Amino acid sequence: MTKEQRHETIMEELIKHGSVLVTDLVRLLDVSAVTVRKDLTELEKGDKLYRSHGKAVLVNPYINNRPVNEKEKLATDEKHAIGREAARLITRNDSICIASGTTVHALARNIVPIHKLTVVSASLPVSNILSAHENIDIYQLGGLMRHSSLSVVGEYAARFMAECSFSKLYLGVDGIDIDYGITTTEIREATLNKMMIAAAQKTIVLADSSKFGRRGFAKIADIDAVDVIITDAGISPKTIKKIEDLGIELIIAG
């Protein structure tokens, strides 16, 4: 088997399974572990995979923080569909909390209330979008504004949250690892998100399918803190089963 054929086989295995052990590749390719590691190094340099603890995974599971204007351009159709499904869960005279992230921006654009609605928002874009509706009372959290997300963090927002209670929290995340939990890229945002979860009767995570199997720097909570996950059809059957086995409601949008 040539190097090109080995590389092709490795990528086929990754696409099929999401990750593959070096020891399994040694048996499959019938080459030495040294050869496999050299192949993985070349593929990693070409941004084809990510090496981690004796295995290769299809994408880098660790997420870097990116500006909101860059994130807005990613998975736009999926986010709109997720936002539409999320808006359908709002009930008459509801009181909700909306965290930060581009997926919750899509939620805000899909909210067209025909009744009174109270919203606590960490996101400036969300508050701006919802300000067009006179029958929405908007409580914009104060504090330090993060330039990358146009959302607030810090003690002032935390003080307000300590006095709140609402029926639903709509939470955008940077990563969902079934074993590790839900994460974001910023420790102060994770701290505020924890307070939001504590104040909410139901936590609803909005995440396109690219977020599964990935981790941000800061952990928000274990997966069992989540009541509902809304995502798109790109989620794998294996992940669907894991979520449903945990008793978490899963809504696949559009």
C-alpha cells in the first residue's frame, strides 16, 4: 500500500467513525506504529485531522474564540432552523433568559410574540433585535462587554441573575461533549451561564451539529444539567442515541 493509499484509508476510517486509534490503524494498514504516526503527522499538517492521546480525530476538538461577525457566517441555514424551533417553545406570558452566541441571535429573529413576553438578555444583538416588539419587556444585563461576542459578563450581570427566576434559559455553547459536558471559550461567560442555569426551570441548548464532540476552554456544566437540545440534521445517529439514553429531549430542526 502506497503512502497516498494509506492516507486515503485513514481518512475513510475517520469519516466513518469520527476517530480511530493508532493501534487499530497499525493492524488495518499492516505497517509499523512509526509509519502510522508519520502519516498522521502529515495529515495533521494538512488540517485533515487532529492527533490526541494515541488516536486521530476528524476535527480539532478544541475551539478557539472567534469574533461574532465570523461566526454569523457559519451554518446560517441550520441556525435559522434551530432558532425557529426554539421560538416555538415560548408560551403565553413567558419569562425567559437568552444567553450569548450567534444561534441565539437566530432565536431572537424568530420571536414574534402575540402576547406579553419578558426577556433577560446577556446579548446586545438579541436585545436590539427584540426591541422592535413593544410587547416584549427586555432586561439587558450590565457589565463588561466582550468585543468578540457583543455580550456582557462580570459581577454586575451576576448580581442581577442572583435575583431572577425564569421558565426557560436559551443557551448557546461552543462545544458539547456527552462525557465532559457543555463548554464555552471564556471562563467569565461560563460562570455567568452557570448562574443562568441555576435560575431557570428548564435549560435549552441551541447548537448546530458541528458543536458535538468539541470542547471550549471553560466548562459550563455537565450534560445532565441540560433539559433540551435543539440541533440540525447533521448530528450523527450515535450521538442521537447517547442523548436520548440520557433522557434529554432532542429536537432536530429543519
